[in-house]
Amino acid sequence: MLKAKSLEDSDGQVRLAAFLALSGVPASADAGKALFAALDQPNLTLDQWMVDAAKIAASNHHTSFLASARPEQIAAARQALKNPTLPTLTLADFENSPVGALTGWDVQLTSGAARAQVVATGRTSSRSLELKAAASGGDIRVSRKVAVKKNTRYDFSYYVKTQDVVTQKKSLGALALFPEIQRARPAMGVAMKDTADWSRMRLQFDTGEFEEITLECVLGYEGTVAGTAWFDEITLTDLGPSDETIAQPLQVVLGHVIQQQSGSGLGAASDSLGGVELKLGVIPDVMKYDVAELSVKAGEKVRLTFQNKDHMQHNALILSPGRVDAVGALADAMLTDPRALSKNYVPDSPDVLFFTPLVNPGETYVLAFTAPSQPARYPIVCTFPGHWRMMQSVLVVK
Ligand SMILES: [Cu+2]
């Protein structure tokens, strides 16, 4: 395969297959060198999945991969690691807004009685937006236009706090959303109700053809609620073009390997990673992991790379044998826990042996752990609301 130059093949799929193949073979000097050469080309762009595959392959052959890098390339990759800042746009923090009013927003009382104003308390600062519905119920939305780049991925983040929010019929509670950005439903945060302290909501979306979208903060939504909600620190982070190309893949992959090797003997001659590399992915749109089972030896060191190629968040919990239903019931019960999101929907249970946090669409998380010493079939399950019955795999410990 190395001779066939498949790493430099003009067909991206062939290159991806080659990278993936390299991640599954024993560490070899030729493979690391060839991978480095394939990435070390001016003006090379790769999509993010290929960059992720290249990271795994480069980790597997890190000794020869790093040995191929010139000192200035290492220096540039280290520098990039120090400054991973993406452009973040603050849409609203209300800090300069007069208290007791709401200027610059359209306020729409959809039904019932409710009001919107800036108040003199914030999450970490001195102002936030308050939406307050009467005890008899109200549905209110405040909105403003936001300029965005076309065909660009954004990470949307905001903080919300609620007090005594009681939903009625079909209403959702307190949430922020962009109604123009449609998937199955508008791009919206998880709706909050009851009483909950400041919680961060995040979601990612693609602007498509839009250059202007509407930010809405809503209390109610398709029905009235009683209670009060506060919104603060509403931001959009530009994640780059939605064709998902990464302009300097070599620097990104090199940075990944440097970070991984720091503290474990950078440039050591022997393979210092140790343990076994496992991969778990998600099949888009069907709420399923992409493998039925993974297997390891008892007591072995494991690095599980969980890659979420789906459009929604998922996690992966490794459970005690036979405890899927018990942990699933605890996950269902978390639907009424206002801190569920901040707990990544991971139930407090001794049956949860290892877990990843919620992994955003397009992101990858590496979970390192030591496999149990007891050979058995350990369930792997996603506890994002509604997923656990469908979304299961097994870690077979032999
Ligand atoms: Cu899931």
C-alpha cells in the first residue's frame, strides 16, 4: 500500500482508507514517514474526518512521524496549540443595557401575560435578560437579527437560569433558538423548566445559505408557562466552513501527537503509547453505534476513541455486566433533573465504570482506562435522553 502511493492518491477516499489502514498496523518507521510526507504538502486541505483519521494513524506511528518533522514545524505546531482560539462573537451579555428596559430587541407577547427586561444580576457579571411570565401563564419571545457567514458551522452557547417555571400543555419552558436553521426542528437549546441555577446550553449548526438569522430567547414556546427565566452570555463561535476542510492538516495532526506525547517521553525510541486502541463511532441519523462489540484483554490499558459523526450529541458509558436496564432507568429519571445536562446525562451509579462526556456533532473524545480484570461482557450505552434502548454496544473483556 505504501508503494502504491495511496497516501497521496488524489481521491480523498483512498487517502482516508490509507490513513485508517495505518492506524491498525504495528508501529513502523516507514508508515510514520509516509504519513508525514502525505500531510507535508503545501496548500493541502482535508476534511475533518480525514484529519481525525490521520491523528489516530500518526499516534500509532508517532516515533517515526515526529522524527520526520523539521524543528520549525514542531515549533509552529506547539505555538498553534498555545493559541487554539476561534473567533467568538458575543451576541448579548446585557452589560451595557439599562436595567428595567430592553432596548435593541423585538419583544413579542405571543399569549397570556409576561414581560422582558434587563435586570441587575448576571451569571458572572452585573446584568442579564429576564423573561417573567405571570402565574396565570404567558408566552413571550424576544428576538434580534444576527449577521452570519454563509455555509459556515457555528457553535452556539448561552447560559440560562430558571425559577419556578411550570410548563402547560405543549409549552417547552426557557430556551434560545434560531428559527431559520431547520433540521428536524429549529436549532434550539434544551428547554429548561422548574428551578435551576445557571446552566450552559450549546449546540452546533450550519448556516447554509443564510447570511442573517434571528436569535430568539423564549419563555413558553408553543404554549404558556408560569415562572421566570434569565439568559446571559449568548455567543456564537465560528467553527469554519461547513465543507469541513482543515487548511493546515499537518500542523493540526502534529499538534495532536505532540500533545499526546508530552509527558510520556517525546521522541522516545520505543512505543510509549502502550495499551490497545479501540474505536467507537456513531451511524448518523439512526441512533446507533457503528460496532456491535469491541474486545480487550482483562486488565489491559485501553484508549477508546469515540467519534461522533452524527448531527446530535451522544456519550458512551461502560457499565457493569447486566446493568443496562438499571442504568437506563436512572437515565430516564434524569429527565427531571435540572443538572442533567451539566452531568452529561451520566447517572450517579456504581454501575457506571467509565464514561465519556457528551460529545458534540463532529467531535472526538479519547477515553483512557484500564479494562476490568474480570472477563465478561460489559455493556456500552448512550444515556442522552431517549437513546439508551437503541444505542448500545458491548466491551468484551477476555
Ligand atoms: Cu446517543
